Amino acid sequence: MTVDHQTLALLLFSAFVAVTLGITTWVSRNRHGSAEEFYAGGRLFSPMENGFAIAGDYMSAASFLGISGLIALFGYDGLLYSVGFLVAWLVVLFLVAELVRNCGRFTLADVVASRMSERPVRIAVGTSSVAVSVLYLVAQMVGAGTLVALLLGGEGEAAQAWTVIGVGALMVVYVSLGGMRATTWIQIVKAVLLMGGAIALTVLVLVRFHGDFDQLLRTAAERSGRGEAFLAPGLKYGGDWIASFDFISLGLALVLGTAGLPHILSRFYTVPTARAARRSVVWSIGLIGGFYLMTIVLGFGAAAIVGPEAVRASNAAGNTAVPLLALDLGGGAGSAGGTVLFAIVAAIAFATILAVVAGITLASSASVAHDLYASLRRRRSKPRSEVAVARTAAVGIGVVAIALGLLARDLNVAFLVGLAFAVAASANLPVLLYSLFWHGFTTRGAVWSVYGGLVPSLVLVLMSPVVSGSADSLFPGVDFQYFPLQNPGLVSIPLGFLAGWLGTVTSAEPADEAKHAETEVRSLTGAGAV
Amino acid sequence: MRFDDPWYDALASGWGESDGTGGPVPVVADALEGRGGGAADVYLEVQRSAAFQEVRSRYRRFVIPGVAVFLSWYVGYVVLATTAPGLMARPVAGAVNVAMLAGLGQFLTTFLFTWAYARHARLRRDRAALDLRWDTQELTRGVRGGER
């Protein structure tokens, strides 16, 4: 990449950082630091605003660059990801969004703990929420580092490391100063930018092919060198039964994980009612679905216009397909149009990472302060403001994420995201669904269900080919691989549900009828919701 | 002081933050001091009422079949994509094959399910749920007032 690209991209990115810092200062003026304000932004966002913010929270750089890159390299198999990421929202809409808005206050643990003995449940759910958030956060940090190395030409390790540190520092500033209100506005701005960029590129691709989608597919298949096979599943996930099971496992984790992601759940508390939560999900499904439809055009467009070989030569994982496509659509390398489009795409990708990272940091600092700190330190220490604890937690989580992001620099981003989804689906979803819908669910069931999903999913990853036993592993030198699949979801999600059931049927104390009645009435009517 | 209603987050008591905009009002909590199982009885009573059972069954009658249909359609799609590539590669029109149609079909059905759910909730649940919400809140307030 030439110097022009870098300068322009850096300028645009600095402009985004300046605007978002401006937003942070603007919204945090005259605000007293109440918990309501810090975690939920005052609960007065409109459904449309929250819908854009949810879309901004959900569509990470892995979606924008990763999925279209996978389509450009492997054709149809990349599309399977986007289907999973979208269908997941039906689970959120049907089973989770309204009920969680009605029952909870700030975090996932609020919903579960209200029916149960509070302390053990809060500690369990808080721990798994933080685990999921940190995994997801590391994925985004690694993505940021890789992106800078690729887009700004800084191939050196130093450029990557400084990017990870810089992104971490920025997110801590956003979150600890501006709380949910600033985070929401940053996500809205990012969602608008991302949709705008995607629409512009899609239109340019379609214009290039005179609006003929069939022609686009044919050209992509031809240039891929695989012919018809490029347009059918099997290029990436075909082969033996292990590959098939691995893919089914990933598919399950994607569709069930979204409803257990703490930073997505906490977004429903920023609107006043369950009805507003529903309407924000409808908005976000429209935005996210439209966006993934466009990534299909962009992916096949990159295969047809740039060609899989050129994409692979730039980055083996395909992450640079969209920037390269932008360069070509603008008139090619060296042209003014190409430079501008390329810089815009690079800046949008940065904005995307920053917004997602801020959302996750906020959610995990809420889990630390509202669930873990409040349960663990209540009796011994003198009362401190919960918001102050959350601000400190945001700094702490930032430091941890920076450190892990630097350590995990060479891990595949898509894998880390898939892992975070698998852990969320195994540890958070079973306990959430049981406590909303099962009248006999008990405290022991809740605790077992969380740990019964969390521990197997993490242990199975440690024993998977990702960590050891093959040439691509994290530790290729040793071999303690006993589990053949890369994604643990297929085994650990059923285990989470099973553990919750087992804990419930073996517990000595019966479920509290009155508290179940309260949960059910409140979740469906919104009586007494804050 | 607060009473032990879990919804009002007993953990935060004494932390001086309940003065936030949407937070629980201290006056309500004061009124509840020393109260027995009154509010819990209200929720049990509402849960047994015909109006609530109707709202709940409307919700379940829509959501349970809905989830069953879209989850099996999605899982079926994923399993077919990995186990029957031959079927998926069958051309339909031009470069468009069965797999492409199935993938775009997933997008389409997701939008349709979203629309149907939002419509069902708006027309069949919202009004009744809102009435129940005010009734329940009136009842819990009544319990509190009576015991004061």
C-alpha cells in the first residue's frame, strides 16, 4: 500500500476518534454518576436509536472483513456464517429480548438471581459473563492489530502492538468517562458509517455488472478456478465427518450464542419498555440482515473483480478482500478514487472495532461491579459507589484485554469469535431460558447449569486441535489433543442444558412458587419493571 | 431500608445510588417495611387469573411452534450443506443453484418471522399485557397501603 493510502486512512480515522471523543465529553456533561445512567444510559433511547446501536454492537470487523473475505476465497461456504449470525436474532427476538427487559435491571445475572438465592447465582453468572466478554474482546483486539498491519503497511510487530494498546486505551476512555450513553452514540455513528460504506460498495459492484447478479456469480465462479463448485457448499467445510461435525457445531454456537452475549443483553435496558426493546430488535434485524445480504455481493464481487488469487496473496485469511475491492472499484491503485475509497473502508473497519470493543468493555465492567464485586465484597469492605467500581473495572478489563490481545496476536480472529459464541451458548443461554420458562428451576440448577456449560466448553477447547497436536496449533510442539473438533458447541451446549436439569432434580429445596409467579408475571406483563 | 424484593436489588442498598432517574423510589420501599408475603400473594393471584393465562398462552402458542420451525429449518439447512453437497449444487436458473436459493431463503424467512412476531405481539398481546401491568401494580400498591 502506498503512503497516500496510509495518510488519508489515518486522517479519516483520527477524525472518527475526535468525533467520538467529542460525543463522549458532550453526553457526559452535567451527568451525576448514577448506576442507571452509567449502565443503561438513562433508559430513554428510542427503538430506532437502540436498533442502530445493537447493529453497531453486533457487526464486528469479523463480519465486515472476515465474512466477505471468506466468500471471496471459498465462495458459498462463507455465506453459511452470515446465515447463522442473522438467524440467531430470531432466538433473541422470540425468547429473550422482551422478557429480559421486563425482568432485569442492568445485567444477565439480574434476571436469574431474582428467582434464586442471590449470592451463588450472581457469582456464577457474573463469572461466565466476564469470561465470554474477555474472549470476545481479545478477538476484537487481535483483529485490530492485524488490520493495522495489513492496511497501513506496518508489517512490524511494533505497529501491531501499539495498535492493540491504543485501541485498549481509547475504549477505556470512552467507557469510563461516558458510560452507556457515550457507548451507544459511538455505536450509532459506527452503524451509520458501516451501512453507508457497504451500500456504496454494493452499488458500485452491481453497477460494474449492470445489475446482473447472475453475471456476477458466473464471473466469480470463473475467476476462482473452481467453476460451479465455488457456488456450492464444501470448499472449506467439505471432506470427512470431522469437518462436517465441526461445521454443525459452529452453526449451533452461532445461532444459540447471540442470545447469551452479555453486551447484547445489556442493550435492551437502554430503552424504556419491553415493547421498545422488541421494536429495537426489529430495527436491528432489518439492518443486520441487509448488511449480510450486502456482504454476499461484496464477497462474490471481490472474487469476480479482484480474484481469489490476488486476495490470498495479500492476506491468507482473506481479510483484505473488501479493501482491495474498494481500491479496484475506485479506479485501481494510484488513482485518486481508489485511494479515497480504500482509506474510507480502512477507517470504517477501525471505527467498527472501536465501537464493538467499547460495548463489550461496558458490559463486562457492569458484570464485575454489579454482580461480582457486590456479591463478594459486600460484607467486609465499606460501601463504595458501584459506578466507581465499574469505572475501575473498565480500566482493569482494558489492561487484561490488552495483555491477552498481545499474547494471542497470532490466533485466528474468526476462531476466537466462534469460541466466544460457543461459551455464551453453553454457559449463559441454558440458565437464562430455564429461569424464564421452567417453574421448577432451583438455585442449584442455575449454578450447575452455568459451570456445567462453562467448564466443558473451555476444557474441550484446551484439548482441541486448536491448542495442540497439529501444525497450525497454538503449541505445535506438544500433543494433548483428545477432542477432534475445533468448536466445542456440539458437546458443551447440550451439557449446559443437561447440568441445569440434573442440578434441579437433585436439589433438596423445592423451587419457590411465589418467586416463579413473580418472574412469570413480570416477564410477560412488565409489571414493576424499572 | 428496603424490603427483600429481589427486583429492587438489595445488594445496592446503602450505596446511595437509588436517586437515579428511573430507579426505585425510596418512598415505596419505606411503605413496605415490615411487610409479610403480601406482594408475593399478589403475583400468585395474578398468575392464576384468567387474563394472565390468556396472555401467556397466546405468547406460547405463537413462540413455541415458531422456534421449532425456524430452528429445524436452520439446522436442516446446515446439516444438508455439509452432508449433501450434491443436492445443494444442483443448478436452478443460470448460475443460481439450490444452495443459493436455500441461503437467500433463510434471509427471507428470518424477515418474515420477524414481521409475523412483531405483528402478533402488537395485535394480540400488547394491550392485554399493559392492562395486567397496571392492575398488578395497583394490587401491589394496595397491599402495601393496607399494611401501613
